[in-house]
Amino acid sequence: RLGSPKYPVGAIAIVQRDDGAVMLVRHSYWKRWGTPGGLAKRHERPEVAVVRETREEVNLDIELIGEPAVVVEPVPHRVDVVYFARPAAGASLADVRPSSPEIERIEWFPLDVLPVLQPETVTALRALAALGHLDLSATRLAG
């Protein structure tokens, strides 16, 4: 076990509204757009971590839809569990706001008009599209 590589587990949410727009966030430490999410705490299940992180970062409760995609990143030694999500029933989109010092801005983007994205976000979108959760046929992914 001592010689085995250690991979932290990240939990990422791709949140889509009913009109098809996806939520992207501007982190204080990145210039490109990303997604809500973060590292799971010790012994925390990824599906719990992604709901917690989204609530903490953008003040939104989410409902996870379907099976997640799993992305293994050999460099920087991380496993990301990527969830497709929608705002939870009864959640107010008017209350969505940066609620963590890590988040500077939140915006909703149609899939065919995405800004320049963090590389992890491009990978996450492609992974969910491969599972059939998203249609990226009209999307130009810049990252």
C-alpha cells in the first residue's frame, strides 16, 4: 500500500436548467470558466460531496440525474466523478449566488455559446456527453 499511488476524489456538477443552459462559475484562482464541485472529504461519498459543494459554492440544491461519469487524471493524480444535475424541485434560481470566497461569478450559458473553459470542465462535459446526458453536437469546446 505504501507504494500505491494516491488519488484524491473530486466531485463535479454539470447543472442544466430546463431551457438547456448550463451553470458555469468563475473561480477566484482560475481565469477560465469551470463548474461547481470540489474534493470529497475523507469517507464522504462523491454524490454527497457534489451536492454539498454545489450548495456551499453557489447556494443551490441540486438533483443528480442518471449515472455519473468517472474521469481518471494521471496528472495531477486525481479521479473526478462527474454528475449531471438539475436544480432540485423547489429550488429558487433567483437565490443562486456566489456563496464561497472561491467563486467570483455565476452565469448560465447555452451549450452552443460556451466561454473558454478550464480543461477539467471540457473533459467533464465530454464524459457526460459520452454517457448520453448532454448533446454537444452544436458545441465548440474551447479550453
